[in-house]
Amino acid sequence: VAALQDEKNSLISENEIMNDRLEQLDDSLDDPNTVVAKKYFSAQLQLEQLQEENYRLEAAKDDYRVHCEDLEKQLIELQHRNNELTSLAEESR
């Protein structure tokens, strides 16, 4: 029982230390002059830029998909027209 109580007290102490460190980290994020805060805000800005670029690329991909579908339709129509003209040319000969 005494060993378990010692272990419990040790864990409580360690938990308090970890909570203090967590509070310090939270405080350092609030202060924009700390290295951690600067890295955090830099990473956040980079993330936002990448999300915007991703959105732009997704929109471009959708535009290209629509354009490709239109070109495929035109190709099919031109192939049919070519076949018709080829058969008319053969009839003329």
C-alpha cells in the first residue's frame, strides 16, 4: 500500500509538472515575441497559403476537366463528320 501511495504521489507530482509546462507553452503562444509563437504563426501562415494554392489548383483541375470533356465531344463529332465525308468521297469516285 505504501509503495502504491508513493507511486500515486509521484504521478500526481509529475502531472502537476506537466500541467505547468503546458501552461507555459500556452503562454508562450500568446506572446508573439517568443520563438515558439513565431514558428507557430509562420507554420499557420504557410498552412493557409498552401490551402489557398490547393483551392486554386482544384478549381483549375475542374476547369481543365470540363475543357477536356468539350474537346472529347468535338473529337467524336469530327470523327463522325470525317467518316461521312470519306464515304461521300468514295461514292464520288
